[in-house]
Amino acid sequence: MKKTYITLHCITCLLLGASLYGQSNATKKADKHFQRLEYVAAANEYLKLAEGSNASPYVYKQLAESYYQVFNTAEAAKWYAKAVETEQDAETYYRYAQMLKAQGKHQEAQKQMQKFAAKAPNDQRAKAFKENPNYLNALLSKQQKYEVKEANLNSDKNDFAMVLQQGVGYFTSSRNTQRKTYGWDKQPYTDVYQASFNAQDFTFGTPELTASINAADHDGPVTFSKDGNTMYFASSSFREKAFEKDKASNSKQGQVHLYKAVKTADGWGGIEPLSINGTNFSTANPCLSADGKTLYFSSNREGGQGGIDIWKAAVNADGSVGEPQNLGKGINTEGDESFPFISADNKTLYFASNGRQGFGGYDVFVYDMTKQEATNLGKPVNSEQDDFAFSFYTTENVGFVSSNRAGVDNIYVVTPICGVEITTVVTNAKTGAVLSNAKVTLVDAKKNILETATTNAKGEVAFYVACNQAFSVQAQSEGFDPGAFEVAASKGPTAKVDAKLNPIEVIITETQVILNPIFFEFNQSNITEQGAAELDKLVKVMNDNPNMVIFAKSHTDNRGSDAYNLRLSDRRAKSTVAYIISKGIAKERISGKGFGETEPIVDCKENCTEEQHAQNRRSEFMIVKK
């Protein structure tokens, strides 16, 4: 009887099994390979059927699924296209879309996502798609936060899931060609390897097998306690002879289990399975929090959101673990989420997902524990292929990601680009209430507009900028005076701006609408940014009072000739009227005229002070009709 179990390095990890519908004597051999998770062999057998007289929608789908499991995107998409010529279940359309995205065929992927969303309207993935079908443009425009380069220890086999522990990198690899070959992808079984790490140039020494951990079947990934004396690692349940027999495929079906080991003089000993393992589900990809109190892991056990989910369990003083808790819909979807990594301060969780909006395959997401929001890390950490097993170490200022973007799982070194995330929180200065849908503009030191966005329900908007540069943010919201707020040059990684806006308080008398002074550039009549902000207040007053009619009077000081001042003030009055009309006020409700220096507030003649000149240089908004 053959041994079969869910692979450790393929992050789909979900044992689907062939559907009974469509099976026949002709597909028996291929189906047995598929049920044993021998996807390469299954694909070869289904391909013979698909190209012969036994071709059928069932064969097309099974062939596509086989290629999907080994991430052969071109062949998977080719046969999914044949399968969906007849009606299929919702997940088939979703997987077809994933394979198309992985090849950069986004328009075709959109069509399949539309079919998926129509068949599964209540699915979290479908809802996200309907709310934001064109999300890719936003992802592509994101500021890159990291540089990515291939690590110097990769082989021609799968290498993935790098973690650092006291100057040593531990990773999982199928490079050991002395091992037997696994039917899933025809690569050798995985082992745990280790290599010295140079924190100066982010390179590794020669990898070697980690002593006393590797067994006959798959081993890895691993995680460590802070002192390095305890290791939790994933391995095949056959290590403890735990499996279930499957008569249909004539196989013993094992799972991924988690184990604890204690450091010894010769390597690792005291290996024992965790109580959270089971024979009908997998428990894999462990990550221990820095304080040693919480173990995060991935599992397809019951009680999840669907597929593989991320879970956590409390770690007791003796190293045993408590009852698993699902991390919920804020992180998990009906798709698959795996490879958790928790930051040293327990505030940030990184994970891989194929159930969230990404570039294709699995993408790495970051979940802010305080904001309870998950965001895509963007390129170049993510690609159109599978990207997973992200880890980051603040002390060394370096991280790692695993990806099959080169055709095989490789480890990549991730280094942050010096940048600052500027979070602006817009609030009512009088009440402290947050202002959603406020417009916030990022401006550089030369007053160039770099980016504009609107605040979310929490009154927040974030911009990612380069280090050591000064910026300002300009915030405005209907019914409030706009404001500009300086952002000092910083090395990051974050900066916060409290943009407190004052409610517009316009004085309306029996005869006038009184605004703050409206400034014009010297010898100019065009509306400035400051002037526009003031005139917007008048627009609001006129919108609130639809019968109001205004006559705008523009005045100058007494410097310059009478004729010149009269012409200049008239141009300014006409610019003012044109601006008000451009904001939707009917032209019958606003008119204006320049009066030059003929109506000074302070009649100071040749001896005016600058303050007196400023008082005379004004605009007035007379109420003709209320």
C-alpha cells in the first residue's frame, strides 16, 4: 500500500480528490494517481485521454487541476478553457482566473472572475471582486517599499521558507537527490537545511543538513523560540505512523503535523508531536511569536473560513499548546491562506493568500493588528507567480520571500527601500470627529502635487514617500476651512499628521457676506489657492441660500494711478465672479465691479502703513437679495 500525504512545500496543501462524477474505467489509472496526489503522473495519464477518444469535460477538468497543483499555468489555463465549455462549479472558474492572471492575461481573467462571482455571490472573494474589479491598477501604482534579489544559496530544486536564528538561516529544500522522489511534483522529499548568515552583505555560507531533525519523509519549515533552544517544525505524520487508509487509491493517507524539538549538544532531541495534530487534516508552516506565547500555523481543519486558514494557539510554559483559534475573516478567506510570520512586536502579521486580490497565484499580504487591515505588499515582493513564506527581521533590517517566479521555488532576499509612510488623520478641530471622504493632497518642497487621495471611514489616508525629504499635506473637506500641514524630513519608517480642520464659520450680516481677505498676486487678477478656498465658502453660503444674489466689489490700495487701479480691480472682480459661476452658481445670482481706490476703509492718502494698505486692498460681497 502506497503512502500519500499533503506536501509541505506546495502551499495549496488541500487534498481535493477526484470527483466521482465523470469517472470511468478509462480514467481509473489517472484518477488513482490524482487521488494519491501524484499530479505529474496524473497529468500524463489525463493528457493521453484528453487527446484521444476518451476526452470529456471530466478529463479536461482533472487535467487542468493536475497542472494547477504543480503550477504549470499555461497548461492549466489551456485545459480549464476546455473544461468550462460545459458548466462547471464556481471554484473551477476561480482557479482558471488565477492561472490566467499568472500569465498576465488580466482581461481574460476578469471574465472568468465575473462567472465565479455570479455562481458564488456570497463568497468573500466574489464580493471583493465586485466591489473593486479594477484593483490591479492600484496595485501596480503602489510605491515600491522593497528591493528583491535572489539569495546565493538556491539550487535547481525547491528552496523556500527561510528563517533567521542567532546568525544562522534555516530553510526547507528538496535539493537532496539521495532522497526518494515525491509524486506530487517529481522532486525529492524536503529536508531542513541551515547556513551561516552574513548580516553585512546578506549572503549565506554553504548549506548543510540540520542535524537530528530530518526523517524519511518531508520535513520543514521550522520556527524557533527567542533563545533558540526550542524548535517547532512541520513534518509528515508518518514520522509517528499516523495516517488513514484509503481503499479507492489503495494508499495510506498521511498529513502534515507539527512537532517540538529541544536543542542538544549534538543537534535536536526530545522530538514529540503537538496535541493539535490530526489524521484527517494538516497542521503546517509554524511561526512562534517573539515572546514565545503564541504559535501561528496554517491548517485545513474544520471550523475555518474555507480551504487552508491561518490559526493560532497559546503556548504553555512546558512548550505544549492550547486549543487552536481561527484568525477569522479579517485574514482568512474561502481560498487558501498560509505561511504566517509575526513581527517581533506582535503588531504585524505577514501571510500568503490566493483568496485575496493579487497579481496571480499566491501573494504576500501584511495585516496590521492595530488597524485590522490586510494589504498586498505589492511588487517586487509579489509577482504573477506564487510568492509566499515572507519573513522580516528588524535588527538585521532584512527579510526573505519564497517564489516560483523563476520556475522553481527559490529564496529571495528582501531589503527595505528607505521610505516613510505618512499617515494623515483628518478631524474636526472643534469636536475631534474624524472626517471621512476628505480630500488630502501630498505636496513636495517645491509645491509640486505628488498624489491625491480621500480618507477612509477612520479619517485616514496614507502616502509612501522617500526618506530625508520634507513634504506637506493639504486637507480639505466640505464645510471646513482647508489646511496645510508640514511633514519634516525623516528616516521613517512612519510619520503621522494630525490634520485638524476648522468648521467654516462665515459671518452673514444684513448687507454682506464677510469672508477672510482674498489675496491676489501683485499686479495679477487670477484667483490664488488661498482665494479659491475663501470663495468656496461663499459658494456654500449661496447653495445653502438658493435665493441669495451677490454683488462683488473689488478694491485696491492707493498705490498706482487711479485709472490703473480701476482696471485692475475690475479684472479681479470679474475673475471672482467667473470663479463663483464655475462652481455651479447661476450667473444671474452673482455680478461684480471694480472700484479701484475710490472707496478706502482707511483714508490715509500718501502716508498709509502696510497694514492700512492691506485693509484697503479688499473684496466685499454685498447681499442684493436674500
